[in-house]
Amino acid sequence: MASLVEVMKDPAKRRQVVDAGVRVIEAEVADKGGLSGMAIKATFRVVQGLKPGFVPMALNHLMDDFAGKIDPFWLDCQEKKEEPRAYFTRRGNEIGNALLSITDDRAKRGQGPARSAYEKLRPEGLKHVTAAMPRLADLCRQFAS
């Protein structure tokens, strides 16, 4: 059983996790529908247009904090020998709030279009993060098993 924090210390694995994380984000954005989905997709395009490679760069910058927040859940899931998708879905609000605490803190210190985009999407943030729990569980299983 691997710790996500330990996995992030390996530069080659880190790059793979960041790349996989970007694919998770892109898939989650692509799956959004309705008016809310249109707003998310438009905002994501704005964020991507801020600077080439902005999304992977931002995710790489946040990855150590994210790993630190996810690790206790991942390790608990492994110790209990639970199926990761079911575990992460069941604990989605807790995991989501832990992850959003990081981005909330960063957004407070940010400025410009990225902060504005975050503030517009944040009211429904937990709903969207919890929807990503199955893919997040898959990512953990892929790199920390």
C-alpha cells in the first residue's frame, strides 16, 4: 500500500499523476451539462487560455497539498479493503471539502481572471468535486496501489 505523498516524491510518477489528473479534470468538465455545465466549460476555456499549460502547472503546484489531504482517506480505504470507487463516493463530501479547503485558501491569495473564475464556480464546487470521486478513486488506485 503506497502513500500518495510518497508517490509524489518520485518526479517521473509525479508527472504521470499530474497528466492523469488533467485528464480527470478535462473529463469532468466535458461531462457537465445544462446551464451550469455551459458556465463550467466556458470558465475552463478561459482558464486554459490564461497561459499555455496553465492547468497542468496549477495542478502540479497543488499536488503535494492535494496528496496530503487525500492520503488519510486513501490509506483508510486500503486498510479497510474497501472498493475505492465506493469508498470515495461514500466519503465524497469529506474528501471534497478537504480538497476545496486548499483551493479556497489559494483563491483568497490570488487575483485576476483565475480568482474571478474560481469565485464564480465555487458556490457549486462541492457538488462538482464529489461528482469526480469515482475518477479520483481510479487515479489513486492507478498510482498508489
